[in-house]
Amino acid sequence: MATFITTIRFTQQGVKDIDHTTRRAAAFKATAKKLGVKVQGMYWTLGDHDGVIVLDAPDDETATAALMQLGALGNVHTSTCRAFTAGEMDAILAKRRGG
């Protein structure tokens, strides 16, 4: 499984309906699970972003499908990065060196 870290920012619609933010998060988690995505954590944050989602998916396409589903609801904008463990990075570095 690949790990993805997504930052979120509420849209105006999301702010207007802020009282349901935890319900929307639970709904996303259930939808993601149906798509084969495991949500490792969801956090509401202070600062530049309103939240962070950490998820595992079998591939980029599956993660993208889940996050597109989230974005289509109109409550948040997302920005996603692929994350690598130390073991995954060692494998990447080995490929770089030709091994």
C-alpha cells in the first residue's frame, strides 16, 4: 500500500456547514474504505491548512479516485503528496544506483 498525505482547506460551503465537519469526515472514511483506501488519520489543524488526512491506497489511481470523491462534495480543497517510508526510500535509492 502506498501512503498519501493530504492537506485540506475548507471552502466557503464547508465553513458554512462547519457543524457537520466530523460527520463529513466519517462519511469520507466509509467511502474511502469501499474504494479500498484505508484512512490512517484525520486531523483538524491550525495555521495554513484546516486539516490533514493520512491514507493508504493500493495505488495512485485509487487514492486519486477517493480524493476526487471528497473534492466533488464541495466542502474542501485538497493538496496531496505521496509519502515514503525509510524502507521504500532505500529501495528507491537502490534503483537510482542501478541495484
